[in-house]
Amino acid sequence: MDHTLNDIRAAEQKGREIIEETGKEKDVFLNKARQDSMSEIMAVKKGIDSHKDHVIADERRKIIKAQEELKIRTKKEVSALDEKARKNLSKAEDFIIKKFEEEVKK
């Protein structure tokens, strides 16, 4: 009977050791899983940041191009308005002189 009791105690001890070792292995696996998931999250975040920077740079280039096109169009419109104003100024001068001469003749 002592032999059976010793076998039972040994089996219980072996079971406790297995449970303890399994707990340690579980902790190791969980820690590795946490590290792997954090590494994956950081890699994805880095990819997102890189993509975001690329999109922002593209949009900046588009805005700068649109600004340059707007400047060119505006300069052309200003030149056209300036030319029109010069022509109208000449007509206005002629009109004023004509009216002045008409008033002088009266």
C-alpha cells in the first residue's frame, strides 16, 4: 500500500510539474504573441503613415499646380482688362475733347 501511495504522490507531483511547466509555456507563448502583434501593428502604422505622407505630398503638388495655373490665368485677365482700359481711356479722352469743343462753340 505504501508503494501505491508513493506512486500516487509521485503522479500528483508529476501532474503539478506538468501544470506548472504548461503555465510557463503559456506565458512564453502569450508574450511572444503580444510582441508579434505589436510588431505587426507598428508595421501597419508605419505603412499607413507612409501612405498618408505620399497622399499629402500629391495633394500639395496638385494645389501648387492649380495655384500656378490660376496665377497665369489671372495675369492674362489683368492684361486683357488693362488693354481694354487703355482703349477706353483713349475713347474717353476723345469724347471729353469733343464735348469740350461743342461747349466752347456754343
